[in-house]
Amino acid sequence: MADPTKVTDVASMLNDTNTNIRKYGTQLLAIADYETDAPDEFWNADGTPKAVPSGYKVMGYITTDGIRETRSITTNNTEMVQDIDPVRTDVTARTHTLQVEFGEANAWTKAAAHGVPVAEWPDDKDGDWDYTDSTVSDFPYVRLLILMQDGVGDAAHYKVEFAYRAKITAQGNRQANRSNVDGEDMTFTLFRDPVANKVYYEAGHAAKPAGHAPAAAPSTTPTTPAK
């Protein structure tokens, strides 16, 4: 029986791990047309992300606000006259968005801002660009790949995020002056890919130093019961 006079020591019950605190100063965002294949695998055996696949365009600098993720859930409460609290709550909608301001006014960020399909973007991100808005019914669906790194070498931690089907649903203001960069601020809303039946993937892996042996997979060989 617990001693009722003993003062609970909260410090002894803490479960804090400061090595799980992440700050991703190194990151990239790549965009591909929705028709481009989604990666089957995201990770190498040493814990590093696989290289950006063919067809995905790395967009360049991102402003210091980074990639901002918003998740919203809408619910509907059911009340009864006998209770002042809801007797049940149902989720009616869930919205997931990624907002990013690209810091480069390059041929690819401008193409995305004008709704040009990735397949029609120029080969040279850093070359000249020339776009004209005309009749636009909607922005095209795209795939988004985000790679991030916290730390270096054997102490590095990596994160991969992937949106299977997304499109631009909002654009921020631009301000051209001596102190503000001529960037492109856009918000992507994520949708379910009807083929893959997936919306979003995220995972974090630690670097695995040379000589690290992965855990052996459990045996699937049937055993013969002892007689």
C-alpha cells in the first residue's frame, strides 16, 4: 500500500529526451506533376533519404518561416435535453495544408505561381522566364516531396514528407522593395490519391553509422514440434 504521507516527486517521473528535439535548418521541397510516379521507397539502408526522383523539381531557397503545416478538423456535436454536455461528437471534415514561401524568383517558382504544369517548366531553373496569365480554370494537381536534415554525420536525423496529391489553393501577397525578397508564397491543400488511396506520408530516421547492423528479421520458417 502506498504511503499517503509521501510527497510525489514529479522529477522522478519525467520522461524527457532532449535528443528528440528537432530543428530542420536544412530542407528542400520538390514538386512533380501528379502523373509522375510516387516513390516506392523513401529511405536508404544507412538511414539517409533516397535521392530526389526523376521528374521532381527542387524549388530552391525557402524563406526563414520554413514550411508551415496546418491541420484542421471539423466536428458536429449531438446534444440531448437531459445533458448539457454532448452525448457524441462526429468528425465531419479534415483539412491538411502546407504553406511555403519560396525565396527565389526563378523560372520554376514563377511557373508554379502561374499554374503551369511541371512538364512544361523550362529545363533551367536559373534561366530566363516569361509567363502570362490568361483563362485559368484551376491549378493542376501535383506531388510534393520534402526532405529535411537536423545535425550532421553520425548525429544527423532526417525527415521525409510526401503529399500524394496536392494543388495550390491560396497565394500570398508579394512586396518588392529594398528589404523584402521577391518570393512566391503559396498554400497547397492535400487530397487523397484515388489510385494509391493515400494522402500524406511522414517519417523520421536517424543516421546509421558504418558497421551498424540492422536487426534481423523474424524467421518465417515453420518449425517442427518436438515429439
